[in-house]
Amino acid sequence: MRLTYYGHASFAVETGGKVLLFDPFISPNPAAKGIDVETLPCDYLLLSHGHGDHVADAPAIAQRTGATVIASAEVAGWMEGKGAATAVGMNHGGKKAFDFGTVKCVNAVHSSGLPDGSYGGNPMGFVITTPERSFYYSGDTALTLDMQLIPRWAKLDLAILCIGDHFTMGFDDAVEAAHMAGAPRVVGVHYDTFPPIQIDTVAARKAFSDAGIELLLPAIGESIDV
Ligand code: NI
Ligand code: MN
């Protein structure tokens, strides 16, 4: 499975011949100016919650690609209003099979207002199980004991976790999250984009390695096999 990082909490996963794009916040991010949002491939567009730093480029990408949106019912409805051809609205605890695998929506402890003030429903994380890999994207969240439930029904290969602190868990809590979710490898996201979420990446790497968990911090635009 191939993962490409687009900065902040935006990344794509290629699996089973499909491209799953998560939380696109690319054109407003100066650090991601090397990424051409006009040509990004996308078959499925997964949005963890309604905040602008997760949906900024979502309407344009959905309009251009015709990708299927997967999000909370409220964010999915908002995306339909913005021209998304197909949007699958879900909510906490629900799972659904797609042609690339299964998506289960899990709790995230955060908020979810949309940029225009619309109600965005519940913020979510996603556990995605494909024939290749099982992975968890936390979305924006605090550390929560709900993460302990994940290994009861999924054996994760990877977790993509927020590590930037201030608005979400920091890297110390993300180490705990990886433990609870049963993830041996972590890709860190949602850090260094804005001054409040600048972190000491040396300290972050040490916190994970001390816990026996691999932390991957791909550069913006970098693709890694995971
Ligand atoms: Ni947020
Ligand atoms: Mn955010």
C-alpha cells in the first residue's frame, strides 16, 4: 500500500487500484505549494470532520474528479450542496463495504463546524480494512479510551495519528493511542503547519522509539510504502 503525504492532515492511500484521499488542505497551506491540487487523483474523498483545515480543497476535488465522498452525514450533505456527485454519509460505529475495502467510523473527541458555519455533525476517525492492509486514521482527536476497542475487531498494520498538540493530541498521547489501537507503525500528521502546532520532531521520534513503535514523518509530496 502506498501513502503520499500532502501536508497538514492530508494524505492519499493507493490500494486495490483506487486512490483514497483524506482531508485535503493543500492550496491554503504554504508548505504544500509544490503540490498541484488541480491534478491530484482521487477515487474516494474521506473527510474526518468539517473544519476548514480538513475540507478546504474538498469541494473542488469532488467536482473535478467525481470522487465518492465518505464523511459524517452532515459533512456529506454539505459536500452534495457543493457539487459532489456521490456522498456517503455515515456516523460513529457504522461500517460500510466499498470496492477497495471496508470503512468503519469511530469516535473522535473534537468539534466539527464547517467553514460557512454549517453544522458538521460528529468528528470521526476511520478504520479501513483492505485486502492489503488495515489502518486507522484518527482525524483530529484527543486521546480517548475508545481507541482500546479497535483491536477487538481490527488488526492494524498502521495508524495515521495527529501529533501536533494544542488542537488535538500531542505526540506523547499519540504514543498511547498507538498502543491502545494496536498499531505497530504510525504516520504523524497535523503538526508544524501553524505556530501553535509546531513540535520537536526529534523528541517525537524518541517518544515513539522508546515505546517500540515506528514513527514515520514523510516529507510533503513524499510517497512511502506502508
Ligand atoms: Ni479540527
Ligand atoms: Mn485540524
